[in-house]
Amino acid sequence: MTAETVILVLVVITALGFDFTNGFHDTANAMATSIATGALRPKTAVVLSGILNLVGAFLSVEVALTVTNAVVRIQDKTGAPKAALLAGGGSGLLLIILAGLTGGIVWNLLTWLLGLPSSSSHALFGGLIGATIAGLGIAGVNWNGNGTKLDGVVGKVILPAVMSPVIAGVVAAVGTWVIYRVTAGLAARYAVNGFRWGQIGTASLVSLAHGTNDAQKTMGVITLALIAAGDWTDTHSIPLWVKVAAALAIASGTYLGGWRIIRTLGKGLVEISPAQGMAAESASAAVILASSHLGFALSTTHVATGSILGSGVGRPGALVRWAVAGRMAAAWLITLPSAAIVGALMWWIGHLIGGLAGATAIFLLLCALATALWLHARRTPVDHRNVNDDWDAEARTPVGAAS
């Protein structure tokens, strides 16, 4: 087995590790409101979400192809890797991808520890962009497609990041307002029970949509690594084994729960009712599925958060914790550049050591950082038993991440 093959294996393992963190980081996007309103028991919710993420991963490849072709330029127009541009050839390109994945995973784990629902997608793209700039220069990033249309990072990543939470929020606000108007004369207990049943359907649809959008990002990265190693040249398809591996990884992570972020979205942002939850989930599913069809690699976290805020705005007299929302927005703004810095630093470490030893050093450093963050999280555990405890921003800031 050559050194390049070993590095490729490390990249694939790390990519699936990112997919796993993406799963538990984003479970809240689909299930936080259903858990908060009691529509689903916590453990039932994560099992259902995991299964539907697994199914959703096989419904499309448009987002995967966006990641392969529209974020970084490691292949030429024929699909061949640009190994000649970089010291180390194909191994050098794989080092960029490994460093980028490390940046994404570190940011995912840090924000999970703090209970902040930041974007796994932007953490991934930030890590890849930072490592690519460090290794290939700024021209290595596909900023604006082919120059005639917005199909690069600007059009496929940044614009959806800005627009999607606004659109989802408006849709959820209007939907919530309409729901309360239509059900104004209905007995409260009938309305609550009906909306809780409705939430099960809409939360399931969001889980399906999440699998369709987010699992594909790891598929795209692994395919990118195969191109860098010269083992794949088709930029219009994804290997079947990559689809299966990515689907299983994100489903497993989803089943784990990500309870800290579920708590923040379900209890810390809006005091949510079943009607609001159903409206928020419906808006999230509609925006995510439409974006997946168009190949937009948007943040499902941004969409879900925008929808939940919109449901609070649309319900007269609802409590919205704007201070928590502001801190979340601040985390959104720094996600991509922060992950980019980590990705660039990891590339420099690997580059200075060089070759297989450099890639191994990055991988071991990632394992050490992940273990440290996990051990720190055990000091203030959040799980299915306390995820629905009353939110107290002052008393529970380390757990609820209000600061």
C-alpha cells in the first residue's frame, strides 16, 4: 500500500467522521420543536430522524456534485487532478482535503459543546477554503463559478446562507399567523393534539430533507478526495459505496442525538407551541427540499433557526429570546472564517512535516482535540432525560449556551 493510498484512507475516515458530527450536530434542526412540545419522546425522535436521514441520503446527488465541483478547484476541466501544481502531487491535494475536514470537525465539536446551532455546512466549506488557500492560493477557491453565472462559493454557498433563513422565517411567520387565525374558535385541546400529530409528519419531512442535503456534502468531499488521488474522474456522478457510507455515518450521528443543541433550539430560542412547531418544520422542509433540488449547499441549521424565529414572530404574544438569537447569529458570522483558520493551520502543520507523516500528524491531532472536547462535555451532561428542563439563561449558560 502506497503512502498516497494510506492518506486517502485517512481522508475517507475523517470525512465520515465529519458526517457523523454533522448528524448529531443537526438532529435539532428536525426534532427540537417536536421534542420541546411533547409531540415525540426524545429517544423516539432521534431514532425516527436517523432512519429518515438514511433514506434521504439516496434521493439526490445535486448537492454532492456542488461540493465536488463548485467549492475548490483541485481538478481541471477534464476532471483530472491538478497534482502538478502542488508539491507532493496527489498526496499534497489530499492533505488539503484532510486539513479542511479537520477544520470543519473541530468547529462542529466546539459549537456542540457550547450548545450553539451553528452551520455544519459552513464549517466544512470554511475548512476546505482555508486549507485550499494555504495550499494552492486564493485562486484555488471557486469563488464565482465560470464567471458568467453564480455557481461557485458565492452563488451556491454564501447567497443561500443569507437568503435561506430569511425566506424560512417569513414562511414560518405567515404560516403561524394563518394557523392561529384559522383555529381561533377551536377548542384548545383539540388544536394542540392535532398539531402534535402534524408535527410528527413535518419533523419527519425535515429529517428526510436533511439527509438529502447534508449527507451529500460528505459524498462530495470523498469524491473530491478520489479525484485528487486519481481514482475517480467522473465529475457528474458519485460512487455507490460513497453514498452508502455517507448515509450510514450521518444516520448514526443523528441517532446519537446532539442533545445540547436540541435544548437550545427547542427551549432557549422561542417558547414554542405545537402549532408553531408544525409551521416552523413545514417551512424548513420546503426550503431545504427546494434548495437540494437546485444543488444549493445551504445550511439546514440556518433554515431551521429562521423558521423557529419566524414562528415566534407570527404568534401574537409569543416569547422570543432575541439575546440568544443574537449570539447564534454571531456564531454564524464567524463559522466559515474560524473553520478556515483551523483548516489553514492544519495544512501548515501537515505541510511542514510532509508526506504521510504530516497527514498522520493532522489525524492524530484531530483525535486528541475531539477527545478533549468530549471529556469537557461530560462535566455538564445534557441528554434525553434533561433536554426539556425549563430554560434558565442565567443558571444554565454552560449547558444551554446562552453565552
